[in-house]
Amino acid sequence: MADFPLLEWVENRRETTWAAFFAEAKTVGFLAVPLVAINLSQFLIQTGSLMVVGHLDQLALSSTAIAVSLAAVSGFSVLIGMASALETLCGQAYGAGQYQKFGNHVFTAILCLLVVCLPITLLWINIGKLLVLVGQDPLISREVGKFMIWLIPGLIAFAFLHPLMRYYQMQVFVLPMLMFSWITLCLHIPLCWVLVFKTGLKNLGGALAISISYCLNVILLALYMKFSPKCEKTRGVVSMELFKGIGLFLHFAVPSAVMTCLSWWSFELIILLSGLLPNPELESSVLSVCFNTLTTVFTVPYGIGSAGSTRVSNELGAGKPQAARVAAWAAIFLAVVAIIIVSVVLFALRHVFGYAFSNEKEVVDYVAVMAPLVCISIVLDAIQGVLSGIIRGCGWQRVGAYINLGAYYLCGNPAALALGFLANLKGRGLWIGIQSGAFVQMLLLAIVMGRVNWEKQADEARERIFEGKGLVNNEEQGG
């Protein structure tokens, strides 16, 4: 009989644990849904322009697809990666109630991202000539170069946009972001159509529309931050503290950017390599459609990962390691369920969704052949996307960078080259090869996730916030 109270206690504890898990899953879900919608609207600004321009002709589609991809790989991905450091710094500062420090981190990030825009701008001005030098088609290269010059104002706006988005995200204040991002998208589509078809700018109108839309989104977010009383306690001020925080920001921003870019660059590399295959316009168009589809769908797990990152960093900053652990597993659960549904829907529409990018039957049929591979990619990308978000919340970006380096550049890229060119599988071979890297990345991130010492992470987060410590590689000590 003495054992029965113990058994009852164990059973009650089990029920409490599951109740806490599903309660946290509900919290993460309510945060993730608007974040998914926000990220989707951001990606659809570029993808929407690609869709509009793609109905001009195959040259316009292929050159614009390569330009959008190059802009992502050489500029936008760098800024997104660096801004992701705020998921560690701002999230933990907000959880600890350090609101002034929270706002200062955002201004520091904007300053650093603007500086990074300078060399990227110089690269974009000369990108057309560089493409010719590496053997790309001269006609496509010239169009790519002109498109990217018109994207430069959008790059500058991007340096403001993503720190401002993290400002709202990390204090779970998503309604303004959601409203302004969809207002921007709704204006972007007709604006892009007018600039492409009615002004004579053709594909360059797509680039100008992207730049205008990003600038509009920044203006709306900044005005709300400036004048809303809800932002008063976290707004921060421009002062010398902005410069004092550069070292701490870069400590997380550089590996965060590397972590993001190494993965992104691998997919962009296969699009560039497709330009060396026979029939380069078809191959690059189809792989660009597949990649843009993958990127668009990735907004779902990325939104869930961002929600998980927010909850994990907030709880670590508040000194609640077990709550952070529950939030991490809740985010993984939601991502797996959501992405299975998305993959099934996309596979069912495999003969149709290619028409969103092109009217040419050859392109649409090739996209249908690639669709099963894209669905597998979606599943792998979803799991790694959520795991990467959790790692950002913990501040383990450096380990994430090492994983992506090994997974893609020691495994994925060599496999893509071998299958695409040596095995003569062409575009399918390139895609299968890069997915082997994605699988390795997902596996290694899962192993790292299993090694997180949540109590130690909470202690180091509190040290970083209140004592200015934590510049040691916490990822090396936390396991």
C-alpha cells in the first residue's frame, strides 16, 4: 500500500508534464501563426515580382530568377543572418526585463547592418561583369546586372527592416508587423504589375517594386515604434551605448550570419551551376522555381522556429530553463505536423503550381517531375529550420555555423556536382545532391539539440544580461 501514493504522484506529474507541453504548444502556435504570415508576406514580395516578370518571356524569367537568387545569397541572407543575433540578445534581455538594453541592441544592429551594406552595394554594381567572367551566358548576365542595381535601395531598406522586425517579434508584439507587412504586399502586387507592363521598365520594374515595398514597410514599422505608447519602454535611444554594444552584437551576429548563409548559399550555388548545363535557360528557370517554392513554403517552419526562438530566449532570460526546454519541443512538434500537411498539398498540386511562375509547358512539366524531390526537401528544411531557431534562442550560432559548413560543403555540394555533371542527372542530380547535405544538417542539429544543458544556458543568459559576461563560447560549455 505504501507504493500507491508514489504511483499516484508519478501519474499526476506525468499528466502535469503533458498539460504543460500542450499549453506551451498552444502558446507557440498562437505566436507562430502571425509570424508565418509575416514571413510569407516578406518572401512573396520577391517571389511575387518573379511571378509577374516570368510572364514576359523565358529570358526575363531566368535572368530575374538568377538576380533574385544572387541578391539573396550576396546581400539579403547576410543581413537576415546578422539580424538573427537579436533573437538571442533581445529575446533574453526582454525575458529578464532589461528593456533599455533591449532597445539599444536594435539600434546597434541597424548601424552594423548599414555598414555591411557598403561592400555588398559595390558587388551588386559589378555583378553583371563578374558573371560573364565566370562563364555565365552574357545576355542573361547583362540583365541580371541591371536588375540588381535597381535592387540597391531595397538592400538599404532591408538593413532597417529585419532589426525592426526582431524588435517587435522578441517582445511578442506581432500585430503591427502582421498588419504592415500585408498592407505592403497588397500594394506591391499591383505596383509591380504596373511597373513591369505599363511603364516600359519590363523586368527592371520588378526590382523597383521590391525596393519601394521594402522602404514602405520600414517607414510604417518605424513610425509605429516612434509614436505608439506600447513601444515606449523598449524604444531605446540613440546614444554612445549604441557603439558600446557593437562587440557583443558582432559576437553573435557573425556566426549567425555564417550559419544562415552557408545553408542558403548552397542552394543558390546549384542554381548558378545549372547555368552550365545544356539548355541553361530551362534548367535555371526550373531550379529557380523549385527553390522559390521551397523558400516560400519554408516560411511555415521558419515562423514556428522564430516563435520557438522567441519563447526559448525569453524563458532563458527569465531564468526558467525547464520552460525553455518545453518550448523547444513544442515548436518541433508543431513544425512536423504543419509541414507534413503542406508537403501533401504541394505534391497533389505538382502538375499545377509551375504555372504560377511560367506559362511555358516545358517549364511546368519539368517542375512536376521535380515536385517529389521538392516535397522531401520541404520536410528536411522544416525540421532543421525549427532546430536552427532553437539554437539561435540559446545563442549557439557558432555550432550551427560549423554544422552547416560540414553538411553542405563537405557533403551536399560535392554530391550535387557528382550527380549533376558526372552522373549526367542534370538538374535533378544537383537537387538530390544538395538534399543529402540538408539531411546531414538536420541529423547533426538534432544531436546538438539533445545535448543542450538548459540550466547552464539559463545561467549564462543571466550572466550576459546582468554582468556583461557570456562572451565565452557558451555552446562549447553547455553540453
